[in-house]
Amino acid sequence: MCSSDLSSTAPNEIFEYDSLGNYITVFGTNGSSCTSGQFALIRGIDVDALDNLYVDDVGNRCVQVFNTATAPWTMVDSFGSKAHLSSNTRGIAIDRVNGYVYLADAAKQVVDVYTTWNGVSGGVFKGTIGTPGTDPGQLEGPRGIAVGLDGTVYVSDYTQWTEIGRAHV
């Protein structure tokens, strides 16, 4: 799955392909709602252990969560807000084993941590990883994020040209 563009005026859509690269469907429209599959600026997507799709919608300052087993996809959750998320989130990663969502926020220079959707609730803010700064271990421009099988969180920092690893919640 891939975002078609990074412009709030271009189509903000998610394309789904099977494991052989065959096109299945497209989902999403431009808009300002965090509750209906409208996107203002998609900056990242990932899938949890239950195959729920998480969309970092930086334009609307939220993360939208969809059940991909339904056709069309149905929304199961939306979290974050303009009061908490900046307009410069840059990466999203899911810890499928421990049930966490990591969101790199380049403006706040931290990684926000939320819970994944468990069938009843999700998107509970758990805290942050990193502190702003230029010293080793600090973040100045977090962009990419990945989670290892053991829960290790890897964060690339664009401004410092470094990679930081071994963070645990």
C-alpha cells in the first residue's frame, strides 16, 4: 500500500495491491474529517497484527484506523488532535507484538507513542521517546521509524544525519 502523493490538494489516496503486485482497490478522498476516510496530507501508513491500516494524516493532524477485512474498508478509530500533533509528523510504525503505534514528529522533535486498536479501543497516548536537541540520543528531525521483532524502535533523524536505536516503551 502506498500514498499517491504528499500534497493536500492532490488526491490523497491509498492503493492496495496483492502480494504479486496486482492492483486491488483505491481508498480515500480529500477532506478535513478525521472520521470518514477523508485525508488532507498522507505522510505514512502501516498495518497492525489484526490487519488494521493506520494512516498518518498530517493535514488533519490525526491517525485514522481502518479495518481492511471489510469491503469497503470501515473506520474503527481515529486519534490525535490539532492540540497534540504538529503539522509535521513524518513517519509511522506499528509494534505488532506489544501493541504500540509510533509517530515521528519532526516539529516537536520527539516520537509520540500510542496504543493500537484492540477491537474495543485504541489510540491512547502513552508518552514520548526522545528529547529535542543535538546531543547523542536526542532528536532534531525524526523522519523514518521501524520496530524490530523484539520491540526495539529505530528512528532516523534527518537533520542530524543519524540513526538512533534501542528505545523501548
